[in-house]
Amino acid sequence: MPCAMPWTDAEMNATAPAATARVARIGSIDDLQCLARRRVPKLFYDYVDGGSWSESTYHANEKDLARLCFRQRVARDVDKIDLRRRILGHSCSLPLTLAPTGLAGMVHADGEILAARAAKAAGVPFTLSTVSICSLEDVAKHVGGGFWFQLYVMRDREFVAALIERARAAGCGALVLTLDLPIQGRRHKDVKNGLSVPPRITPASLLAMLSRPAWCARMLGTPRRTFGNIVGHAKGVGGTAAFAEWVSQQFDRTVSWRDVAWVKRQWGGPLVVKGVLDADDARLAVDAGADALVVSNHGGRQLDGAPSSISALPEIVAAVGHRTEVMMDGGVRSGQDILRALALGAHAVSIGRAYLYGLGALGEAGVTRCLAILQDELEATMALCGLAELGAVDRRALIGADVAHSRQAARLASIASAAAPGTQQAVPSNEETAHVW
Ligand SMILES: Cc1cc2nc3c(=O)[nH]c(=O)nc-3n(C[C@H](O)[C@H](O)[C@H](O)COP(=O)(O)O)c2cc1C
């Protein structure tokens, strides 16, 4: 993607009001991505902008969303548009959460604290990853409680139980249990770049970092440069040298639904199960105690060749949408994408890369800008579709999408016809069905 941002880094760094005016002119997530690419060292930029193996699922997430066309409606009084949604019982300004992303504190110094602060100010939940740089306690100290915490079930169950306790003590509002990582998908870019935390000093990594001096200066100015939730907390991991060894042993292939029920008992609060892509798994997750699901393929970073999240969504909503809140993530880069997901039955979306691009571009101000862009785009798209409230959004907002060339065309078409009545995505009337894929 060519970078179309007209300003130099020095201009972007200028103090207010010139910089504020420039930030306001950043019009899209693409603009933020372009700035992030210029400002974040290649090995960390690639870590964000990468998927597993051939990256086919990573790209399918975006492409399948983009294929869904809106139904333009006119003269429907869209003067006041209400974008608020209750998520797990809390009123949010948008139907959106910030997904857990490991190493956000390497994209920008103190990244998790900055993103959590921007999310709080915008009125949407932030989710802290197990493999964050800033720790649970650090984020709680700087931002207050209420953020969500994402958990991997690792082999050391004592450590997992202790993490759950720490999340409770930090005042976390929900626990997000990620299930799609029993082993790590191979990400070629990370292997080639020799990604490690903190970065191993090789001629190539040194060059990559020195070419981003502002990033280096901020990193040198913070003590937060390793995995804050783990180093010093997990048994035998007092320093970063032992950490790599520990991680490689900790991914647990034995995780089963019994563990999900165990986590639910340990936690006792709202539990979100993340990484579900199959209707049978969705039913099992709800049976095991999930209060919400995230339909997700980990942003195309795990099972390459898995369906896009948007194509898996309707079937899962049809299966469990009447029992639980079904969210989705993967490929959401605009307010238009949010509306597409809601139209196919998502209760809310999560964003990963979209906010990381903002973070890499401009720190907290970049995440704030990302959320403002998504809000503006969602509001404008709803207006142009003649929709004044989220409760009125269903698949009638979409018309026949051109999915003919999609690898998943057949799946999408069968999903469209499988949608059951009585779920959030009400089946359209006959008059309207003809237009809907
Ligand atoms: C850089 C990066 C790191 C991630 N780290 C985690 C993680 O630690 N835990 C997790 O459950 N998901 C993780 N994910 C997946 C996200 O939570 C989310 O599923 C994904 O980013 C959604 O796709 P999108 O980036 O296209 O919005 C990560 C994603 C990215 C891009």
C-alpha cells in the first residue's frame, strides 16, 4: 500500500495546535497504518501486520468484509443516531471493544497503558493480553479498573489461577479466554526478523530500531520492556533469558472444555470465550459457561486456511445468538465494516490491528483518532443506510454481495440461507430477501 500521508515525522511531532490540526486530518485507518509503518521498527511493524503461513485467512478477513454491499435507503429521518450498546451489562459508546494484542508495549512505549486510557476516554472496553508488556497492576494503577483481561490456559495451572486472582484484584470487568492457540501458528515474518522481547541486538535489529529514533528514545525512557504479567511472576522466570524457554513449554495442547469450566469457576465473573469459528464449538462454549463469544481466527495468525470471521459469523449467531452475546473480530478497518458485522448478527466487534496502527502512529492520540474515525464512519454509514439506531440493524442493511470470486463463496451462500429466525439477524421479509446473499 503506498503511503499517502503528506507530513514528515517532524511535522507530526510538532506541538499543538499545528499537530492537533494535522491529527484531525488523518481520515482513515489506512492513514494510521501508513504512519505506523514509518514510525515503528520493521520487526514490530511486521509482527502487527502479519498472519500465519501464506496469510490467506488474514487477507480473507478483510476481503470478505469488503465484498458486502450496503442497501442505500433515503428519506428516513436519521437526524439523531444512537451508537450506544450494552456489552456484558455495561453501556458502551460504540458496539466495539479493543481486542487483546500481545507486545503492544513494543509498538509504542507503554502502549497498553496508552491504549487503555484512550479506550476508557472513548467509553469502550480495552482488553489486556496475557503477553502484554505493561502488567495488570501497572495498567490498573494508571488507568483504573474496569478493563478486560485476556487469558491463555498454560501448563502451569497455578500460575493461571494466580493470574485470574491478579485480574480480580486489578478490578477487571471481564475475563477473555482465548482458545485458538494450543500451539502457535508459524508466522514467517517474525521468524525472518528474529523477533524477540526485549529485542535481541543483532546488526539487522539494531539498524531497524535506529532507523526509528523517536521510537528508540521513548523505549529508552520507559522501564517497561518485557512481559510484565509473566517475568518475575511465573516460577523460574526471573529474567528474560529464562522466559523464552518457559513460553515454549507453556502452550498447552491438552486444553479442553473442562478447563473452560474450571476457569469459569475460578473467575466467577463475566467470561468471554475467544477464538470460536464453528457452531458446534459455540454451543459447547456456552454450555461450559461462556457469557459471550468472540468469533475469531486470531486475525489470521493461527489456522491459515480457516474461514474469514465474517463468513463464520451468521452460522454461529444462528446457533447461539439467542443464548449469548456473539462478538466478532478479524479485518475490521472501518465503521463500514462494523455495520457489516452487525448486519450479520454480531452484537459488537473487536479491533486489533486498527488500534495498533493508531498506537504505532501517534501513541494515545492515535488510538483516540482511530476510535473517532470508526465512530464517524459508522454513524455516516448508518445515516446513508437510513438507520438511526443499532436495534434497527439486521441483514436487510446489506444487498447481494459479489462473492462470486471468493474462495469461500459457497460457504457464504449456504450461510446466508442457513440463518434461522428468532436470532438477532431476523430473516428479511420476502420483499427484501431477493437482495440478500
Ligand atoms: C499484533 C497482534 C497480537 C495479538 N496478540 C493476541 C494475544 O495476545 N491474545 C489474543 O487472544 N489475541 C491476540 N491477537 C488477536 C487479536 O486479539 C484479534 O483476534 C485480531 O487482532 C483481530 O483481527 P484484526 O487485527 O484484523 O482486527 C493479536 C493480534 C495481533 C494483530
